[in-house]
Amino acid sequence: RSRNDQVATDLRLWLREAIDELRTQIRLTQAALLDLAEQKRDAVLPGYTHLQRAQPILFAHWCLAYFEMLSRDRERLGETRRRVNVMPLGSAALAGASFPIDREIVARELGFAGVSRNSVDAVSDRDFCVEFVAACSLIMVHLSRLAEEIILYSTTEFGFFQLSDAVATGSSLMPQKKNPDSMELVRGKAGRVFGDALSLLTMLKGLPLAYNKDMQEDKEAIFDAFDTTFSCLEVSALVLRNMELNEKRMREAASRGMMNATELADYLVRKGTPFREAHETVGKVVVRAIESGVELSDLSLDELRSFSNRIESDVFESLTLEQTLATKSRTGGTAPERVAEALAYARASL
């Protein structure tokens, strides 16, 4: 009778339940994203690359990006659970049991899908712990990215989002301050979970077979990773349900900064211009607009035609915010009809 296989079994039983709880909380956080997206399905947000304004997108499309990340997290945890759900009990200290026990019956009684096939590996395996904490780490990467954007978009400089007093705090010195502490803590705690993953890997990397007392250190890492990740999912959902949008400012930002430049290049391509030439032409048009202190749509038809005789009066319709969104109509794009379909699909998947 050894504790080696008993502890390994208990740990797997605990992790099964922990994974189920995390997957449930991921669903709740995803539901908060969907609820917000459906409430604000007409809101427009500047899309960024390199933190520079790139192309306009629907705010709901932005929400769905995080929904997709969390969907992968939920799926990843499910795959991890499948490998967790193997019973090591009956492996004894390392060489296996010498009494006529039926391990398969015990596995069924405990809800395991199967039994381990090598007793030495069974008592020394902690791969499933690493997998679990690695999955938690990716969840925290995604929550940290969400937190960073909420923090950024809540600043006076952006002014797209406003957090309610329920999820923000004031300053002990400056009366005007409203600090996004909730999201800052989520962002900060990501590093804590990454540390849990590194501690597990470091603890395991030089261990000889089979069981070693070093493995006692696995509990602190997985318990902390679970508690931290679960709490951060809860807080993120709470923030999403206590966040207001400044839709006017978001739309204004999405309508400025030459964010329809790609649309003008696509317009020229549809008129028969090779994209390389269209890209170069639009670059010159952008320079003219910057020098004139106007947006592309503010340039006159004559000015636009001075760069390409393929440009006609219908160009102005192509340069509208609505048309810029509508043309991104392939599956996965930000066109309103595609986003509506994606929202319905996402809701059905929960």
C-alpha cells in the first residue's frame, strides 16, 4: 500500500473537477462578451495593427475575437481533461500491485476512462499538471490582452470605454482619477500563472524515475494556477458587464486617419488596376490628403482623377465607413451580415 499511486489518483480527481469548473467559467465570460456584442452590434471601432489605426471594424467583431480565443481555451482544457482522466491507482509504489485487484472496475467506479499502462510512469508522470497549467497560462495571455485593451481604450486619450464605479477605483490623492484596477490586476496576475508553469517544468526536468519528493511541489503550482485563472475569468466577466461605450467617439475615430485607404486601393483593383500599382497610387493620394489636412473623401473628384483616370464619381460611395465595413463580406470578415452570423454561431456554441 503506497501513497505514490494514491496521491497521483487524488490529484487527477481534483484536476478533473477543476477543469470542469474552469470550462464553466470560461463559458460565463464568453457569454458576457456575447451579451455586450449583441447590445452594441452597430458600434464601430478603429482596428489597429502596430497600435496604429488600420481599418474600421465592428465592435462586435472585436468582442468575437476574444470569444474565439476563449473557445480555444475551453477546447484545450477539454483535451487536457482527456489525458487527466486516466487512473494510476494500482501502480503502488512503482512496480505495480501484487494483490488480485481489478483496476478496470475501480476505474469505472471512479469515473476514469481507462487505466495507466506502465506503473513506473504512472507514479512519476506529472505531464498532466504541466498541460493544465500551460492551458491556464494561455487563458491568462488572452485575459491579459483583453485587459490591456480595456485599460488603453478607457484612457482619456482614447476615450472609447468607460468602466463603472463597481469595477474601477479612485485615487487617494487625485480626486479626478478613475483607475481600471480590476483589469490591471488581471494583467498583472498573468505573470503569476506563467511562473507556476515554469516552476513545474523546472521541478520535473531532472528527476530520475520513479517518484521523488520533489513532486510535492506540484500542488502549489496547480492550485495557484487554478485559483488565479478562475478569479481572473470572474473579474473579466464582471468588467464586461459594467462597461459603457462612447459610440460617438469610437465612430469618429474609425472615420479619420485615412482608414479607408485600403478601400480606395481595392476600388482601383476592381476597376482593373493591378494591386501593386493601386497601392502606390493610393500612397500618393494619402500624401496629398495629409498635405491638405483633409480625409481622402474630402478630396475633389478632379484631385483624385489626377492620380488615376480610373477613378469615377462612384468612388465616394466606396470611401464611406458603411461601405468600408460592408465589403469585408467573406466568412470571418467584419461586414455586418457576417458578424450577425458569427454572433448566432457563437451563441449556439455555448
